[in-house]
Amino acid sequence: MPHNSTLGAYRLDFVKICGITSAEDRDLVAEAGADYFGVLIDVAYSPRSISLTQAGKLFKSPPIPGVALVFNSSLDRIRKIVDELNPFAIQLLGNEPPEFIATLKSALDCRIWKCLHLPPKGHGAVDLEFLITLAEDLENSGVDAIAVDTLDTTGTKTMLGGTGMVGDWNAIRALLKDRTVPGILAGGINDGNVIMALQAVRPNGIDVCTGVESSIGKKDPAKLNRLFDVLEPYRSS
């Protein structure tokens, strides 16, 4: 596949496939070309969440590094998860403040990723100035990466990610521009729109979940292969 001229020399550093619920899918995404797999642990609002015991099986001798996603968990709980799973990173999905990040950095040996959430494009205002200040505070606290995902408040539960909805890519690009840590784009990415997403945001990494599923919590081999086929010219060599 030829390079898209509007992307020039741009390279995507890494791809994380999230919402993994089985060893079969973990191995599937690794074989397809993912750099990381993500597992939601005791995240009540997510239909893809599994228990720590179930997650233990996925983090045992994985073919690629795993990321454990948690929501407003305590320090003791996160420490227990890290001790049992030895993940590459903990990804924080909730309202964890920069001060908590600093505490985690001194307590954990793994990397800390923090997720920020924006409404879907056209469904609410984005306080970009606030988010940029927050991102700067997170960087100063020692966070290792900042992910931006889409929230959905239309159902009975607020969904922070895993919505299949696309965010405001222009706002996300402004938020991630000039960051001192890697920026990760999530939210409704699939093989049909991923190149447009890269053009608009130019993130260091992408985080994909619903766009490669056959059903909730089950990955689709054909969708995975199409995604990585499209991405192949833009992956770092």
C-alpha cells in the first residue's frame, strides 16, 4: 500500500488492542501485529471487564506486554493488581488527580498511563484550556503516557471508553500537541477511519477496541487483519 502524502514521514509508534477477555483473543491480537493488549479489571460500567483472577491467566507469559485498566481504584488495590499481574502499564480511567499519579510513581515499578475523556464530536463543548492544563499537571506528576478516549452519557451508565464513538479529533490534536510524553488516540477507530484519524491527530499510539470486535468482548480476526494491513506503511520500522 502506498504512503499517504498528507502523512509524509509520520510513523505510528505503537498499537494497543483493548478489551481483551480471553487468552485466545490475546494471542490473536499479538499475531495480528499489536504491540500491547489491554484488560479492564473490575471496571463496573464496562461489559468487557473481568476479575483480577481471570486477568491473571491473561498476564501469565503473554506474547506481548499487557496493560491493566482500572477505574478510580485505591492505591492498595492497584498495588495488588501490579503485584499479581506484573503489567507493562496501569491505565487509569477515572478521575485520578495528578497527585495520585505521583504517589503511584513512587509505589509501583510499572508505567502509568492516564486516560482523559472527551464527548463525541458534536455532542458537547470541550474545555480545551482546562484539559491542556490538566495534561501538563499529569506530565509534571510523572505520568508515562496520556490517552484520549470518548465518553458516552446516553445510556443508563456513563461509558468512559469502549463506546465506539469518535471524538473531536481537532481538539484532541490540540490537547496532545507538544506533550512531553506519548499521546494515545482512542475512540471509534477502525480500518475505515484510522488513516483519517492519524492525519487529524498524529498520535504516538492508538488504542482500538470496538473497531476490531465481532461482538462485545470478542475480537474479529478479519477486522484485525484489515486494520493492521492499512496501518502497515505507517508503523515504525
